Amino acid sequence: MIELKQLTKEYGKGNRVTTALTGLDLSVAKGDIFGVIGHSGAGKSTLIRCINLLERPTSGEVWVNGVNLTSLRTKQLQAERRKIGMIYQHFNLLSSATVYDNIAFPLRLVHTSNSDIETKVNDLLTLVGLEDHRDKYPAQLSGGQKQRVGIARALASDPEVLLCDEATSALDPQTTNSILKLLLDINKRFNLTIVLITHEMHVIQSICDRVAVIHQGGIVEQGTVSDVFLKPQHPITRDFTRGDLDHSELLKQAVNMSSIHPLTSQVVKITFLGGKTYESILSRTVRDTGVDFAILQGTISTLKDTPYGQLIVRFEGESDDISRTIDKLVSQGLDVEVIG
């Protein structure tokens, strides 16, 4: 659906060149919600603006639905851009226009009939839950309501792709969750491909299918959200995913206590995914192997619609029995990492 090939973007000239993106490759499948996460200055906003050529790459190619946008003339590019909707961090609404007129604006630009505009805008108002606000102005709306107007406006042209530029970073946590739920509903209802950039792992964890981690203008890690979130490989990714189970001072003390335990002991991190999260796999296994255990830390949450759990556990017993316990857990589909 979206292919970025060796994308490079530079600003400035001569000795004052700043490179925002460097030889970046990225692929987004149709119907996916694809997240790009990175710290400030990593190149996120430049990347997403290159997808619809609001920023023209210095080199490389941008393909959307089989069309090489970087090879198009201005008029052809304008036609293809209408298939790509975009919502913004700060909403970018017309302050002197009503909610209705903000949503109708892109339809009027292409000379849509008034009757078709009326039908389309009313449908979109219902979709985003703003039927009672159609005649209000942006100044009369909350941040979440403004973003819902932005989403409806982006959908007015029936796009095939929706780009989200830090769409929730200006919102409070409760409003963020409601906007993410709306985006997920839109994705499922219309099979709309969504690319969103963020610096918040919670956003990726809540609705994305796949994620890419960007750092200093390049992709350092990408894959399914479960793989990247639960088994981070790059230090930048580990920085983003640290939190649910953090190696805090208390945890480090608990790990260090293992070395002075009278019996052989080992500290492990166990990851459960999907239905296994709620099964009594650990208790059944230690019953079979005769190993005792102490839970040092734990959490249960979800990755989009998939539950997961992580436990940090200290096993106590004979070393052979502990090894057998770990092997049994792995054989039952759990991920086990020895950490101390």
C-alpha cells in the first residue's frame, strides 16, 4: 500500500545541510494501523509529510497504492493527494467556519454539489459523534471535539490512507483514549490504512498492528507491535518500552538478594501473550518440577486487542529443577529471559 524507498530528506545548502531522513525504507500493508515512534527531532514529522509530499524528498521514492508520487507532475499529484487524508496535532481548523463548514471545506474545493455535501457531512458528523455541534465554531469546542472535526474533515474525500501527525499529543489521557478508539473503529469499518506518528508508546500499544522506531533519521527497529514491544532489540526501543516492568532500584535489590539465598535461585522475566495470559501455566509447571517461586514484579495489559502479561519471578530450588522449569515454560509457548 505504502512503500518508501531509500528516502532521504535534507534541509539547507552547502556547509549548512541538515539531514532529517537518511536512506529510509518502509512498507505499510493495506488496512494496517502502522505506528512510527521516536523522540523529538528523530525525523517523525518529516517522514509523515514526505508520504503525501508536503515535504518533497531530496532523493528516494514514495509509492502509495501502486503510484510513484515522486514522479508525478503538480496536477497529477494534487489528484493523488485527495486519496490521502491527514489530521494534525493542533487541529488546523478554520476558526471563522462552523463545524459543518470545516468538514465541508475539502468537498467545496472540488465543486461537490450542495446536496451531496449535506449528505456526506451529516454522515461524518454522526460517525465522529458531533451531530449536536454542527453549527458551533472551533472556539466553542473542547480539544477532543476539535480533533473529531479534524478526523471528519480528513475523511470527507473518502481517502485510502489517513496520516496522523501526533494526533493525540495535545489531548488529556481520557480524551486520547476516546480518539484512539474512534481511529480503531474507522480502520475496521472502512479498512482504511492509517499511519500515525507519536512519541507515546501507549498510543502504539493501544491500536497499532505494526510499528517502526525512528532515530536520527533512520529506522532502527520495526515489526509487529508484540515483537517490538515485548522483545525490544535496540537501546532506543528499550527506552520507549521500559515502564511496565522497569529495573528500578527495588527490583535490582530483589535480584541481588538471589545471590545470597540459601538455595540455588534464578531470576527470570516471563512473558505471556494472548489467551495464555490468563492460564495457570506457571503454577502447574512448578507443581510438576518441585520448584518454589516468588513474584518480584508483574503486570497485565493489552497490545491492541491482544492481552499480555509479564512477571519477574525468582525460582528457588535445585539448579536442575529450575532449568527443567524454564524449559517446560518455553515448551508451552512462553518467553523466558534469565535476568539474574
